[in-house]
Amino acid sequence: MKRNASPYGLPGSARRVLYLDCFSGISGDMFLGLCVDLGVPLSTLKRELSRLRLREYSLSSRRVLRSGLSGTQVEVRIPSPRR
């Protein structure tokens, strides 16, 4: 990556800011779907989440239509606990 290049694909060192006013909360999968809809590739989310060193989870995404609104649904799957 070039010096002062944005890791987010923006020209130069440009960055964008998104302010979320989640007065009643937001779930993690909803936030991840929002990121994908805003242009963050799922592969980038996977790469960045791998830095958390969480074990055994997977991410998948798909386009959905609910009540006339379309968006990206990101599913976070974790295995069932062993008994």
C-alpha cells in the first residue's frame, strides 16, 4: 500500500465518517449488513474480524427483501456448544 493511502479504497488519505444514532440499539449482524451495503467487501470484514482471535465462527451474506425494503443480511454462525 502506498504511503498515506487509505486502506478503505478512498483516494489519498481520505476517510469518511458515519454517525449512527442507534437510540434503540442495533444488533451486530445488522451492523455488518449495513457495512456490506455501504460497500465494505465481506472479505474485508472477515479479515478484520480475524484480528479478534475468536474461534469457530463463519460469516455469510445474502440480499433479502423484507416489507418492501431490500438490504444485505449477514449471518454470523457459531457451532452449538458440545455437551
